[in-house]
Amino acid sequence: MASYDLVVIGTGPGGYVCAVRAAQLGMKVAVVEKNPTLGGTCLNVGCMPSKALLHASEMFEEAAHSFAKMGVSVSAPKLDLPSMMNFKQQGIDGNVRGVDFLMKKNKIDVLKGTGKILGAGKVEVSADGQAQTVETKNIVIATGSDIARLKGIEIDEKRIVSSTGALSLEKVPEKLLIIGAGVIGLELGSVWKRLGAEVMVVEFLDRILPGMDGEIAKQFQRILEKQGFVFKLGAKVTAVDTSGKTLLAKVEPAAGGPSETLEADVVLVSIGRVPYTEGLGLKEAGVALDNRGRVQIDPHFATTVKGIYAIGDVVAGPMLAHKAEDEGVAVAEIIAGQAGHVNYDVIPGVVYTTPEVSAVGKTEEELKQAGIAFTVGKFPFTANGRSKVNQTTEGFVKILADAKTDRVLGVHIIGREAGEMIHEACVLMEFGGSAEDLARTCHAHPTRSEAIKEAALAVGKRAIHM
């Protein structure tokens, strides 16, 4: 029987990063993966392929609508969807090969099959009707999450799709109906809107992007509506009739009332994700789950069974690949006797649309609810030189600082490349920096990042360019 210091179940960003860090710390490590390729949802059917299609569709949109005003004359672009899907697949293959390489480089054994915990120190791996049991001092559950389903609406990944099917449609739908106005729905809606679909989004709440700063979400909704998105907020889809040539979705007000029928070629169910714990043998092994089906852990990622830990989407917290990665590093270091730690107050989030939306720390609503006095500094990209010359002036930067100490508590950006710009705020907040620290840091000119400096200056009511 093979014996290890650590067996990680799942090779998404949390799992494979955990395995690599543990190997760096001198442990003998194995990973268990039931899918044909490593990398989990993120690399295969999530973050990475969606970014490939977002990039490709943005280039298509730019060629069709923006080149001419810059003096670049091209004939109207033609969509070759199979080639675009091939572009996406090349990106997936490259990333997956990269994870394979990391496993080999760090001498990590890859056990192909479905993992099941038989108890502390024992993992069964089943594939093709055969099972092997491996012994290990420690187990990390990194099985990630699965799509959340709507009762009575069956996903066939052809006409009624999850994010997985929406990444591989064979043709551009004339009408795309999206259930859920969260990050995934808006990103995938952006892809197909740019490629020619009519997009309608039905959201149960009275706003888009639940959890994001309210002011940012409102501005973002206006921008998306300008792009052609149609939103039905405070509404729910209760049924989808699949019997005809087109789909007929029954939509009712969230608070109850008369229903209406909406027609669509494709319906995307995008209402979130749920922890993936099926078949892991957790109950039998004594590993407790919380009331939302997530693996229960203590502040050191330990479950209710000694030697078994859990990280990523399968535990509480934002379902983000980079949060899982940080937890993977932290738990590997804890197992090795070091002081692994994750600062959950500084986990950035990004919506990769055009423009992008990014955020780190607290929202205005959260600070008000907590009774924390704060000051606000805002700066629009209409007043940023680089954005003006590039004619990409949508959006603004918003900085929230403690009214007494000036410590930055939250930063929210809507604008081009917002996902890249958020990280100076992350570094600042990780070191407990103030708005004044940011305001006095020299920023290169002309860059979009100057808008962050100006927003920091605006906290003290002394922005220069407005």
C-alpha cells in the first residue's frame, strides 16, 4: 500500500497549489483527480476558458465598432465560432499541461480516479471499476464546487445550459435568457452579446452583483444596459417549456404576482455554485458539514476529524480560485508546523466584462451596517488623461477610509483594466496603509492607475484633476 505525508483530493487551483507548496516543504505528496485532466473547474470549464472567450469577443467587438474611430479601416469582421472555440481550447490545453508539469517537477504522484475518505489516514481511489487504498498522514479536501440547480428546470447543456454549456455553444443564440445577475452570468452574457445575441437577465433580487458595493453595481447596470443588456430585477423563472422550437420561460415577480412568458433560444442557469462533497464518504468518516453543506473547519482549516483538512469552494468564504490558492498554501504550511494564514479582509474580486469591475475590502453598505465612520474618495475616468486619449472613460474609482485613522477599508473600481489596478490597493491594505500613503505615492503618467491616486487624494478633498 502506497504511503504519503499528504493526499490532496481535487486538483483545482486550491488543490494543486496546496500539493506544490507541501512538496516544497519536503512532504511526499499525492493528488487525486477524477477528471481526465488536472486543473479543476477553473482551468477546464470556468475561469480560464471564459477569459479566453471574453478576450476574443472583445476583440471582435472592437474591430466592429472601435477601429474606425481610431483611423483603422477594416472590413466588417466575420465570426468564425469554431475557430474561436479552438482558441479557447488552446488556452485550456496550455494551462492544463502547465499543471501536469508542476506535478512532475515537484515529484507529486497523480492518482487518477474518484477519491473517498475511509477515515483518518486512508483514501480509496476508484477508477474503471477498480479501487486502490493509499495511506497518508494528512488529507486535504479540495473538491471545489458544482453548479447550483433550479428546481424543475433541467439542464441539458444544449438549450438549457450551465456555465459549462455556455462556454461551448455551437452557434450564437438569437435570444439568450440568463437566470441570475451574478459574476458568471454577466461575464458569459457579455461574450454572447458581443457576438450577436439579444441578452435578457432575470434576477431574484432588486439589484445586480449581490455583495458588490451598491453604487458600483448601479453604475455597472447602466453601462451594461447601454451595451444592450435587458434586466428584469425582482423576478424569478419558475418553469421553462422545452416542447417547442424555442424555449418558453415563465417569469414571475419575486414577491408574487401575475406571470409572463419570455421566449429564448438558450437559457443559462447561473444562480451560483454549491460545495462538491458527493461520494467523498464524509459522513461515514465523521467529517461534519455546516447547514449549507460546506465542510466545517476551524481557523486552521482542520475538520472534525484529526488529520483531515479542507480548503476552497468546499468551505465557507468567497468561491474564488485565488482564495483557494491562498488557503492551499496556508494549510500546507500549517501541516508542516509553520504559521500559515489567510487574510480574508484582503481578497480581491473581479468581474471580467468590459469595463471590468474590481473590489477589495468592505463596501459602503457593510461599513454602515457595522457602524464604522468612514470617508469616501471618488475619481472618475472621464478626468483621467490616459482614459481620455484612449476614449475609454466609463467608470470611476471609489476609496473608503476609516474616518479616524485614515486606514483604507475598501477600494472599488469600475473601468478598463480594473482587475489589474486593484492590486496596489491589496498591497496597501495588507500593510495597513492609509489613503494618505496612497495619495503620496508617485504614479506613472499617463496611466489609468493615476485615478487610484486621485481617489485617495479625494478622501482628503484635494484631488488635483477635478
